[in-house]
Amino acid sequence: MTLHIGQFIGLGGVAVDDNARAHVWEKRLDGVMIAIALLSIPVTFVDVQSDRAWVIALVDSFHWFIFAAFALESLWMLHVSGRKLAYLTRNWLNVVIIVVAGLSLAGLASGFWVATARLARLALVSLLVARALSGVGGALVARGVPLVFGISFLLLLLAGVGFFLLEPTVHSFGEGLWLAFVTGATVGYGDIVPTTTASRIFAVLMVLVGFALLSMVTATISAFFIGKDEKRLRREMHGDIRELRQQVRGLRDELRQIREELTPRDRQN
């Protein structure tokens, strides 16, 4: 049995042979959990940039909310799943994130473990976004290359603004756009580099998003050319089917005509 990529990275979801209730709840909670996970991005940037007491308290509240949401989601899915052990093994990343984040929020972890908890939350956000993109991948391929390039260009503009706001060595939007491009494309010329914690975290996200977008663009272009061949083969197949139907119809007409020409004695024989 082949290992699904989602299971390998710890976000395998519900097993195919699990009960229908588990599959229904997975679909219901998927969008909600992605939206909650996206809260980790601005919260993380605020966390590393501000040292004000009220901001830290607000950030801690958000962290507790995100932690509680994922913990409750995992417990509920274990409750409705008919294959609880399989669900845990297929979603081991959720378990690691909940445990490490819970220890850090409870004050039982420091130093390396706090950094691990932050990286785990960012990894979860990236993987959930990737899972969301995979859900709409068919629609993107169906609408073609222009839509994918449009989305990529829009995200590149937003990333340029992000680097312009987060990186002090970036003095213009153009430089931010350039840093976003070389980071997302994993080129890394080194003329402009992230220097602050926030911009480095943002750069990590850009690399992950860049990989996803480049893969999507490549897949869409390939699907575009393959789709032409598939359409041609489909037209040929439909033509063959129509010709076959005409031949069958002709054979039926000939058989009907032969039966009508036969005498009753010939029919009995």
C-alpha cells in the first residue's frame, strides 16, 4: 500500500475506509481550521516585534485560542473516527504541535522548545494552506494558466509589501518586490537579505509558498498541453462511438427488413 504524501507529512486526515461521519466532519472543519491557522501568521509577527505588556497579553490569548481550537478539533475527530489509532498516526504533526505548543504556553518549556513551538505553528499553517490549495487545484487547472499567473503575481505584490514593512534594509517597494521574488523562487542572489526575526520568518513562509506556486504553475502548463491531446482523443472517441451507433442502427434496419421479407413458413424453420 502506497504512503500518501499527506500521511507522510503528518496531515493525512481521515482514512479512506473510515466511517462516513468522520469524512463529513473532516469536510466541515477543514475550512474553519484553515482560517484559524491563518491567525498564526499575524500573531507570530506581532509576537516577535513588540515588547509591550498589553500586546504580549493579547498575543498569548490568541495563542491559547489557536491551541485550544486545534486540540478540540483533534479530540472531536478522534471521537467520531472509527479508526482512532489510524487517525493519530496519519495526523502525527497535529499531535506534536499540540503537545509542544501546550508546554510552551503553560510555561513548562523555554528556549529551544519555545522556538520549536513557533516553528511547529508555522509549519501547520503552511501545510494547511497547501491542503487548501490542493482542494482548489482542479479549479485552477480548469481555468487555465492566466488565473494561476494572476494569483502568483498578486501574492508576489503582497509579499513585496510585507518585506518593505518588515525588513529595515529594504528602502522601497521595488526592493521588497525583488526580495520577495528571489526568496520565493529560491534564487537568493544575496544582494538583499532578511536581517530581522520577523522578516526571516516571513522569508520562510515565502519559500514554502514559492515552492507551492512554482509547482502549481508547472502543473497547470503541463495540464494545458496534455488537455489539448485529451480533447482531441475525446473528440475522436466520440466520433468513433457515433459511427459505431450508426453501424448498429444500420444492422438493426437490415435485420428488420429481412424479417419482414421472410414468409411465415421460413420464420418457423
